[in-house]
Amino acid sequence: MNSAALLVPLLLVAGCGGGSTPASPEKKAYIARAEAICAKANADTKALTNPQAASDLAPYVAKVVVIADAALKAIDGLTPPAADKPALDKHVFTPLAAQVIEAHAYAAKVAAADKVHDEAALTHLTLNAPTGSKADLKWMRSYGFSACVDAANVGG
């Protein structure tokens, strides 16, 4: 059921992106704070026990979404370099907002199937977890992110 493990990272990168001078102290500080948030979210997600059965999927996905939401809120609280904000919005924030909506919709479907013990639906959802990152991972790497790229990369 590792496809479910791919869901969470999609929410974590909302604060990772690029444009100001690489040597800018403001940019370095922003990247360091965002990377720390993403690294914690990545570690928290990896610490979860992967679902062993379809019935394990709903609690797992719920925990992943909680981790992702907390990371997203923490990153949203950071102030990026002003010159980088438009590029961050284009390559990271706007695409990841769509990714977060998709993750919540997926979690709701899993919870609904779990509530009625629909094993067939849970199996289908397990095999069809959202896996396409909407953020521009190449651009994020060029900006200087690593842990946030890992967080946003959901296998797509």
C-alpha cells in the first residue's frame, strides 16, 4: 500500500520556490526555515506505519493529511523574499494549493469508503492515490530546495 504513502508529501512544499540572488541572506534564511519544516514533515510521515490492509488506509491518510496541513501552515507563515514571491506563487504556492485540495478530496473518499467497510473501494483508492506533483520540482531545486522537493514529489 505504498501508493498511499505518496499522498502526504504533496502538501508540504507550499513555501519552496525561486528568484532572488542565491547569496541573499534573506533568501538563505527563508530556504533554511522552509527546509526545516519540510524535513520534519518528511520524518513525521516516514515514522508512520504503512497500511498493511485496505482497512488501515483511512487512519493512515488522515495522519498524513494532518502532517501536511501543519507543515503547509508553518511554511505559509514564513515571509519569502519579496522579489521571489511572484515566482513562488507561480511555481509552488498556486500549484500546491490545488494539490492540497486533491489530498483532502482523496482523504474524504477514503474515509467514506472506510465508514461503510467498502473493501473494494478502499482497494481501488489505495491503487489510485494521487501521485502527480503539481509543483514545479525542477524550478524548486534550482531555487535551492531539497527537503521541500522531496515533500512535494508524490511520484508523478
